[in-house]
Amino acid sequence: METDPTKESKLPSSEPLPPPPPLVPPPPASSKLRKIVMVASIAAGMLVQPIVGYHSDRCTSRFGRRRPFIAGGALAVAVAVFLIGYAADLGQLSGDPVAKSPKPRAIAVFVVGFWILDVANNMLQGPCRALLADLSGANQKKTRIANALYSFFMAVGNVLGFAAGSYTHFIKYFHSQRRKLVTFTVQI
């Protein structure tokens, strides 16, 4: 069995892969829409935490005062990450043409996902910190240590999440599964 040296080999080349398509649509081009998104984000921070805090202080669930709000916030974060990660695909499924550059439906899905993520994060933070205070009781030292550890692990999670998102070599190994990989990484 002789091989023809004139034919190209089927071995993978060392050439870099083409740049992948964007995971999420570009941010809204109009500054008016961008301002609306930012104002909604600020409003979510000002309104959601006090409202959730008020209701979690008075909750009489069999799971505890804080846990139902933490579970609801975590579920909302998972939904938001799915919407953000698949905004381009959902926009295309809902009628965005492939060739058209500004994709209004994909941008709308992304903005809704971003807003849900913002509300869910605000919904999580207050009850999580309050749960730490509830668990540590009247001991101020335990409360300080619990809040310090909470802040530390939140910062570590942020750094790891940003690092995973900016690591460009993931695409080399997971080229066809990029959206699934990023969505999975963010949800962890």
C-alpha cells in the first residue's frame, strides 16, 4: 500500500482557527437604549434588595426565611445565563436574518437576560448575607469571619469566571461547543 506524496495529508494544520462568531450580540448601538439598560440596572439594585430583604425577614417557609429567596435567585441566574449565552441563536430562531448585522431580536433577548441576571444577583446577595448572620447568631466574630469568607469566595469566583471567559485557547479544544462550554462555565 503506497501513498501518493502529491496528495495533501489529512493531518490537522498548525494554522490558527478562524475567529469564532460572537457569543453574544454586540451591545445596543443606540446610546438611548444603552442608557435605558443602565438605568434599569441601577433601579434593580435600588429596589430589589430592599424588597427581597423585607419579604425574607418575614418569610415563614418550612425551608427557612432566606433559602426560598436564594433558590429563586439561583434559578433566575441560570435562566439569565442561558438567555445571554444563546441570545444570538434565540434571536435567529425568532426571525433575525443571518446576513443582517444589527440583530434586534438577539439584542432584545440579551438585554432581557442581562436585566434578569441583574435582578437575580440583587435577589441573591441580600438573603445570602442575612443567612450568614442568622447562622452565626449573636457572635460578632463569627459574623465578621463569615462575611469575610463570603466576600473572598465571591471575588475568587469573579476572577475565575472572567479568566475562563478570556482564555482564548478554549476555542481550540471546544470549537463547535463554544456556547455550551461558556454557559456551563458561567453556571458553575
